[in-house]
Amino acid sequence: MAQGQFEFFQMRCFVAVAEALSFRRAAEQLNMTQPPLSRQIKILEERVNLKLLERSTRHVRLTPAGENFYRSAVDIIQRSEHAVLNARQAERGETGSIAFGFVPSAAFKFMPLIVLRMAAEMPQVALSPIEMMGYEVIEAQRSGRIDLGLTRMEKPRDEIEWTKAVSEPFVLAIPKQHALARKPDLSISDFDGEPYISFAKDRGGYLKETVNAMFKACNFVPETRLGASQTHAVISLVNHGLGFAIVPRSAQVIQMENTQYRDIDLPTQFRSDMFLVSRSGQNSVVIARVKHLILDVLSQFRLPDKTL
């Protein structure tokens, strides 16, 4: 071993003696006898070419060089222990960072629940939520810019794993002053000829296609007057008395003064689905743990397929 190089154990021996100021007490703490402890300190002093301890038959004290070396040694030991702890936490999936892309409609109810649960159960995992359109979530997942994504688009690809995370019914959004707002039981046929606010095709395509399929199954042709890309924009138009809309049940958290939400008799096989996407073949423990947590959080919004 070249001069200046020493073993980690020798540094631990020195710190024990420096803190106890006694070879006997330090040896007891290290569960060893005094002669081997003395040899380790002697080897350390030879390696650093410094006298670190003043010894007498009754006293042990640090030299000026020893005091300085002690502070550095404690710092090195603490950082080494911290590094080992971090590595073990990473191995268990208890620490790390996750880039999580999500569609805007997930921000109303789903994302706050996910963030709260992450803070409570995985506080050392940094979650970076990124709002994206559905197609952007898929592109970001394919390119590796995000680790996980929440999207309404269902276009399976070999490199992406899809898991249904949410499957919720649709509800009616209607202006409170609308004549039908006071009718006890509502069906879609009640709205024949009434102005309808739809999801736009360009950026609200998934919901538009699903609701249109539902209308077709009901033999209902809506009187479409306006369209908007995002759920909050659709509901805002409803709130201004411009028509009725069909929106996912979770949108009810958007409370506006002139908007009422109602259950309506609709075919139950048509639902608002959301999918958790990840890259195929990922072997990250922390991603697997976060994925499991997200699916558990959202399980309350997902009915079994056999009930659809």
C-alpha cells in the first residue's frame, strides 16, 4: 500500500479512539482488543505520515493534525454510510425520481389523489407531473422523456404496456335554468333538438368518439352547436347556458355556479377510460412501485370489465 493510502477500517478505528480518548474504551466499542487497535492506528499514522494522537500512560489526546483529520474522517464515514443507505433504498424502490405525463382531464381529481398518496407513502421519490395531450403522452413515453403516463388514447404498440386505470360512467352537465334540469328521470331522448356542446375532434378526440358511439347506440342525433377541446372548457360553455354536455363523472369536481350534474340513462358499455402507460421491459423497482401505487389509487374509479 503506497504512502497516503489507508483502509476505511483504520479510519473508523481512529475516530473511535479520538472520540473516546481511550484505547481501552475504543477497543470495547469496536469489539476488539487493544493491541490490534493500536496497530491499526500506527499503520494509519504511517500511511498519512502524520502524528495524529499524543499518547501517555494515562492520557490520549489529538494533535492539531489529528483534530483536522478527525473532522474529515467523520464526514467521510457519514457520507459513506449515507451512500450505502441510498443504494439500499434505491434497490427497494424507496428513492428515485419519476417523470409522469398526464392528460389535462386527469388534473381535476386523479392527479391530486396520486400526489397525496405519493407524499404519504413514498416521500423520497420525486414525482414530476407534466401535463400533456394524449398523443404527447405516447410520444414522450416512446422517446423516454417520461417514465409513466396517464392517457385516454388506446393504441397498443409493442414497446408500450397499457393498463386500464380508470373506467367511469358519463354524466349529464346541464345549465341549472334549463327546463329539463328539474325533470326527475332523464334519458338522452329528452334532449332531441336541444343544443349540444361536444368535445372537439382535434384535441378531445377520444371522448368525442366514445360519446358519439354512445349516441349512435341510442339512435340519437345531437344538435351540435359548439365544441371545445378540454373538459373544463366544455363545462364553462354549459355554465353560460349555451347547451348541455356529456362528460366523465370525475368532471363533477369542476363546480360552476350555473352548472348542474345529473345521472342519465345511458348504455353502460360506453365509459370514459384512462390508461396507465409504461415502456415494455422496464425493470426499475421504483417505477414498478409507483405504477402499483397509481393503479391502487385509481382502482376506486375502475369497475371490472364484466360489469361494463
